[in-house]
Amino acid sequence: MHSDDDEFDEIDDHRAPLTDLVNSEPPILNGLTSTEASYVAAAAFAAWLLIGGLVAWMVGFWQVILGLATFGPVITVWLASQRFAVIKRDRPDGFYMQQVRRWLASVGLRSSRLIDHHGYWSLGRSLPKPTQSSNRKWL
């Protein structure tokens, strides 16, 4: 007779579950998350489309645009993912996406959802200066 407890005995107890990845976006390509990869792909597509248009204008073949706009972003995303794997080492999850969002907010392309004001916090009223009592004993 085979019991349910026998199934659990066969599981390797030395493997820990990946609970640190529960609340973060998983990497899909050499350390790039799907959001980061889509941002890199969109920027690379726009850049390669522009480069393809310039090369097609110089050469005279419009098919060059299709070739460069198709294969250029794929190669760019692959190389960027390898570079980002080195850059993102020893940083917390989502660090660079937060830096990009802060930069976009500082340029004015996005509203900031972070407290990024430099200054002093105020209670809105003044407090009396603390007085030190002579009968207070320090422990």
C-alpha cells in the first residue's frame, strides 16, 4: 500500500523554495525583466528604424529599412541584456526601473510618485526648547 507520506519522503529537502522572487518581476532574458526588455526593444526599434531610413535613403533600396528594423532590435536587446546583467549585479530588484522613473519625472515626461523634495520636514509649529531638570537622574 502506498501512502501520501511516501511521496514527501522522496522530495529532496536540501532545495529551498525561491520565495525571494514572489513579489518581484522575474528575469526572462539574461537578467532583464519583461518590462525592461520591452523598453529596450522599443527604443532599439525606433533607433534602428531611423538608421534604416538613413541607409535606405543613401543606398536607394527601401528594403534596407525592413532588414535593419527587424534584426537590429533583436541584436540590440540581446547585447543590452548581457550588459545589464553586469550592471545590475548586487542591486535590489527594480532599482534601475526606479532610477529611470525618477529621471523621467525630473525631465518632466512623467509625474513623480516618489518623495523627491530636498528640504526640512516641519511640524507647522514651533516647539519650546527642552529644559533639563536638575533633579532627573540618569541611569
